[in-house]
Amino acid sequence: MTSKAKPMLENSEDILWSTYLKAAEDEDRTRPREWEGNTGSILTFTGLFAATVAAFIIESYKSLSPDSGDRTVALLSQILAATANASTHDTVILAPAEPFTVPTTSIVTNALWFSSLLIALVCALLSTLVQQWSRDYVRDISRRRVLHESLRHRAYNHIYIRMGVNRYGMDQFVSWIVALVHLSVFLFASGLLVFLYPINPIVAGIATGVLGLFTSIYIIASLQPLLDRSCPYRTPVTYLIACAYQITLQKWWIDPRLWLHNKPGESQGNLRYIVARQYQGPQDHFLTDRRFLFAWEHSYPHVTSETFEDLLKGLPSIIQLHSNWRELVSYLCADDHMMGRLSDYLRRSHPAFWNKDQSYSAVDNRIFVLVSFLSRRMFALEVERCGESTENDVFTSSHCLQILGSVSSFATVNGPSQLSASLCLSHARWSFLKLCKDALEKDVPAPAGRKEGAPSLFDQTSRNDFRLHDNSLSDLLLRLTTGFYNGYTWIQSSTSHLLPLHDHDCCKSPDAALTHPSGLAHVAACNALSTIADLLASADDQRNNGEWLMHEPLLHWDSTLPMAENAHQNIPSSDFISTLRSAGLHAWLDPGSNFTTGPAVGPNYDFLTKTPYGQVCVHALRKLAQNVDLAAYRTQSGTMSPLIPPQLPSSTLDRILAPPHDAHVIHNPLTAPPLSLLPEVTAMLEQSDTPGATELRTVMVDQQQDGLNSPSFSREEGNVWHDA
């Protein structure tokens, strides 16, 4: 097909004409069908209707002239009178014959019925003309003067014919024929009522009631499309009312306050806009609950296994378009078939399912985004509708846990999807944390942190008929912090997967963290710290793929789940200190630091300073640092003792303290020497017998092992060095 299409595009302008002709193909195919279909039904109706009207006219037109039977009766009366006068002496006097007058009702009835019949016949004639014009239109737009006619000439001919059809209102002409048919029926019905009243008022009254009822329904149906553009009940009266409305807007004598926001010339006052059966509102407000449910019920059953992955990739963007995404996600979570297919898809995508090694193709990041959306409403209805029967809503409980278990399995495998899976799991923990907080506020019975209940819950979550009960919500959070998923069941672990913020049981023991409301704050802080550590340990390409999953667990954890006032008295864990060093925030460990210093130059410098999500990480680390006792850490570690510098050559010392050419030190007095100088400096320190040389070399080696590019130094008070 491509080889045949390319020779036709002889000129660069042909792309315009070929695009125009291709865009007009569908309309050229459907437009004549609509004309012929409408006129064909009109011909059938007018044929039957004209026969009905003609039958009534045969009976009514006689009342317009004197009845020959009445004249015969008058003549017989005169003959009878003459005969009587001749045979008797009494004279028979006949009343003079009254002149013939046509009753008013007969005039009105016949006028209405004859008009109705003529209009019906005209509609039939016009319908045949439209059918002929439709065939001419198809022939004209398909005609070619020569076989090799250029695209430009074909487009010119099409534009010429198409604009003529639009200019003379071919579409509106068919609508006017329909309007004339309606008028013909209305005239016949009116004449029928006038015809019945002189004969029998009771029958006429009943007929008037029936006709009035259907007339009211007709008018209401005609008005409905003006109130709701999706209503299909358009009639000729609809367009008449719309025309009247448009004319009213254009009258200057109308109170300006009535049309201040609908001035003539704007789309609201346009007739085509008023009667258009097309959504004209904001796209963000279209996808309501009922509309999404309609689209889902009419599309999802037809999604095959080949296209199911594409559906999963597109659902996150659809959810973001929804005006009330919570209801949409709740509906998806309650769809047993969809959640089951998603669970099976993730399980089959894991390399362990196919006995693969650690190298495998990445799962699309949008699928992890979808799971993070779903995790926000997993088991949410059980908390919001506490005490109500929600059996239908929690039918997918086992699928939810299997989905999260598959994601946790991806997070443990070194591969392209590891970071996205870890971030998705962080979202799920954050969603469960907020659910536990809501459950505590609503006094939902949940004996959180009971060790004896954990093994039984692990067994329950492995069953396909698992249902969430009121007393196991907090334990589900425990699954995401201590449990492992082997592809089929959850396995309990005695340690937490999260990096502890504090070097204390409040963060190291997940059971202890769930024993009181403030313990949820420690889990939230550990979740944020673990998320940041995963980001700092990942490559840039993985961070770019997971950017949609970064911010949620890091932005509002401290405001949603604030820590207790004495939390800042706890000593930080070594994992938190290592994370600060990996982020280049060594200066925060110095005495008197107010945590305003930016990251130092290092592997994560560009991510933390030049990306919005990296800046969110720095903000979250600042919040975490404000909830630990760094002074106690410095006292415990004793890392702030001054070191006497070795007697290094001044040239080497200047090279060490000189900033690299590409260094961008922002509010940080520490400057890292180039990596190329480390062997030279280390060799000098090994050969030096100056006091403090051994200690300084040890600091440099320790910092290199911590993953830093180079040790950081500052020159203070002339010749005193401090470990950063």
C-alpha cells in the first residue's frame, strides 16, 4: 500500500490534498445514505397518510355544495302541496326554501384537510427530488476527467461540489421536508377535531384530550434537547424554538443583564451550537461516574488478552481525566474479573514465573502507576462504610493482595522495573497508612500490632476467598512492611523492609509502631526514608521512568501523620546518616546546622537540585532531620574531633582544596577534591609521619566506602581540618 501511495504524492502540496480527500471519505459515504434514508421513509409515510386524508376528504367535501338529495326532497314537497290543493278546499302553504349556505365548520375542515393532503403530496415530490440529487452528488464527487487526474484537481472538484451543497443547505432541505410532514399531520388532526364537534361533542371532547396529551408530549420532547444536548428527541419545533432564542439574544431591547454572558456572536448564541448534539463542555469534567461505567461495560468485555496490556497502560490517564477519580478507582477495585486478570498479568510478567534469571524485560511504568492508583481505594470502602454490608465491594480482596505481592516481588529483583515497583509499593504503604489513620479516627475496631494474629492473617491472605474484616486492617499494613510474596502466598518475616529513621524500636519494630496512633507516623517516616534511599541508589533512567510515582509518599507524610513532640529526642539510625551522605548533605551533621544547606556535588547532585522530584526528596530529608537528635548522634559517634593535618606540599594542598571546574557549590562550604588526586593524596598520607595523617587517611577511605565521589574538607582557622 505504501509503494502505491508514494507515486501519487508528486508535489509537496499533495499531502494537503490527499489528507483532505481522506478526511472527507467517511462523510461522502454516509451523507448520501442519510439523505436517501430520510426521504425513503418520508415517501412511505406520505403514501399511507395521503390515502387516509383522501378518504376523509371524500366525505367532507360534499358539505361545500348543496346536497342533491335535499333539492329532491324540496321538489317532492312542492308536488305534494300542489296535489293537495287540487283535491281539497284547504290550501296547503309551503315555507319558502332557504338559500344554501356552507357551514363554517365545513369550510375550516375542508381547508385544513385539503392543505394537509397537498403538503403531503409536495413532500413526496420533494423526497424523490432529494433522492435524485443524492445520486447526482455521489456521481459528481467520484467523477474523473482522466484516470491519472492529479490530487489537486480532484480536491478542487470536491471542494467546489461540497461547498455548493453546504451553501444551498442540502442537509437543512431534508429537515424542512420532515417539518412539512409534521405540519401536514398537525393540520389533519386539527381538521378532524373541527369535523367531530358538530356531529357529537362527547366524541370530539375525547379526541381533543387524546390529541392534547400527545401534543404536550411532543412539545416537551422538543424542548428537552435544548436543556440537554445529549437528548435525541429533536423535532422541527426544536429548531423553531432555537431560532426564536437566537433572535431574542440579538434584540437590543432585551435587558442586557439577560445576555451579558451570552452576547450575540458568541458560541452560546449560535444556532448550530444550541442544537448541536455534541459535548461542548470542558474535557476534564466529562468523565463522570455514570459515563465511565457506561464506557467500561460496553468496552471491557471485548478486551482480548492481546490488548489487555494496552488497556492497563491507558487506564492511568483515563483515571486522571475523571472528575471524581475515587469512585472510578473504587469501581475498578470491585471488578473481580479485571482485578483477577491484572493479578495474573503481573504474576506472569515476573521472571520467576518462567524460571528466568535476573535479566528480564521491564514492565511498563504506567502499569505500576495504575497499581498505585488502585492501592488508594483498596479496602477503602470497608473503612468509609464501617458497619455496613460491603460483601460485594470486598469480593476482590484476595486479588488486591496478590497484585501488591507481585509488585513486592518485582521490587526484590535487580532489573529495570525494580525502582518503579519499589515506588509503587511505597504508594501502597502510604495509602494503607492513611486508611489506618481514618480507621482510628472512626473508632473502627482494629487491635493493631498483635503478634499472635499475624501468622493467622498470613494464612488467611493466601486464600482466594479472603475477606477483610474490621480487626485486620492494620495487619494488612504489616504485610507490606514485613511480608514476602513468593508468587502465590505471603510469607512472614521478623524484620521490617523499611529503613528506620530512629535507632529505636519505634522504627525498627513494625509491631511496636502499630500499637498506638502515633506509631503510624514512624512507619510513614520510615516509608519516606526508604523511598528516598531507593531513588538515590538508582540510575537516572530508572528515576525518569518512575517520576510519576515519587512525590505522593514524600510530600505530606509529616502533615497527615505528625510525629509526637518528643520524636526529635531519638537518635537517628545509621541508615538515615548514610542516606544524608549519599544525598551530599554532610553539612547537616555539623553542629548548629539549620538544614538549609544544599546538596554537595556528587552522583546525585543533578537529580536533587535540577529536578522537581529531587527537590521534593531534599525537602522530605529536611523534615526527617528535624525529627531526630543529631547532637546525640555526634556525641555517640565522636566524629567531630579535629584532626591535625599532615605536612603536605603546598601545591598539592592547593589542588586538593581547589574546586573542580564543573563544581557547583550552593550554600555549602565543603569542596570535594577531584578523584584524580585521591591516589596521590593517599600515598602522601601513608608516607607521612605527621600527627593526624593516619586519621585523615582513615576518614578518606571511610567516605569512599560510603559511596561518595571523594572526601570533603574545609579549611578553618588556617590549618585545622575537620571530617565532613
